[in-house]
Amino acid sequence: MTARKPHQTYFEVDAVTFDDFGTLRFCVSREDIIYPILRELGKRIRLDKNKFLEKYFKMDASYHKKLQETLKESLLDDIIMHALKSFGLKPQMTRSIVEKAVDKGLATRRTRWYADVPHTLSLLRRKGYKLGLISNTHWRYPESFRNEVERIFEVITLSYEHGYAKPHPSIFLATLKKLQACPNRCLHAGDDHIADIEGAKGVGMKTAFIRRKAQMATADMNLEQLNELLKFL
């Protein structure tokens, strides 16, 4: 067994949870998600696109304001259906149309793992750590990607399914319960100092801040890349 370096801090944990975007993955696409969705909607519904976009962006701004104030999450599909309802289209008529349009739109979103992520996650699994994913997202995970991450993580908690977004304590506690891990025996890694670091610290978890941007956080460790986590576990 390799001797530990003097003065090096090691964290005795049973489980590690991760944020998704900004921590594990990044989005290659720059186009706002509503535009590919709208193109798909236009194939199935006669719609004044400019009026729809005006209504949607107002509702999207309201969604973000409410999310910031209450941390209650909403599904993107529901926001789009509410926008369509203002044009006299009933949800029971548009739900399946919106779902298919969102699926098509999300399929255009090219994402990539950061280069060091696959090896880091694989090594942590081999070391015997329980792995969890806690993501703030009101976009549904495409089935193909969900199948991929289910092979990596024992527990996946998405804010649109859970109902609350980070830093709400319930999303962390629900994940810990499923992992059967005590807060002080679990470390959370993320790139948002409020949602990830303050949220995880609030329930008693250890924290690792991934500095994708030039900033620091009051975490147990500040890392430039995810693979630096391996020095501490």
C-alpha cells in the first residue's frame, strides 16, 4: 500500500456525489434550447413563432425568478405547454406533441464529458465508492444518456423529478437516503459555490469545489480539475 504523504488531508467517505453540467459535462451547442424545439413544434402546430417566443421568454424569466425565490423546480415541457395554452391550445391536446418536440430539440444538444471525468469516475468505482449524481435541470434527460449514466451512478437525482433544486436540503438528503450514506461520510463535488457547496455543507456533507472558472469557494477543497479529487480519496 502506498504511504500517504505527510500533511496531506485525506477524506474518509463511503460515497461521492457530483453535479452534472460544469462539473462533469459541458454543452457544445450555443443555440438556446427553445429554437430547435420551436422548429419541431412548427411541423405539428400552426403557430405565430414571434408571438410564441415573446410569451415563452416571459414565462421562462418568471420560472427563473420563482426558482431563485422558492427552489421549486418546473419541467421545461410544462413551461412550453403553458405558453401554448395562451394561444388557446389545450394541454391535453399538446402534451404528446410538446414531449416529442422537446425530445427532438434535446437531441440537438451536443454535450461532452470533460477530458478527465470518465477515468476519474471509473477509478472511484473501482475503489469501491458509491457514486451519485445530483443535477439541477428542468430538461428531461434523453433516454440514451440516462441509460449511460445509470451504468456509472448508483443514484441519479434530477431536480425536475425531485421537485426542488439545489441548494434545497431535500435534494441532497433524498440522494443520501438512496445511497444509504451518512452526510459526514459523503463528499459532494460541484462548480457552483451556492447550489453545490453551500447546499451540501448545509446538510453536513464534505465538499469539493471544481474551479472551472477563476473563483474560489469555502469548500473542503478547491480543485482545478476533477481528477485532483483522487489525491484526497
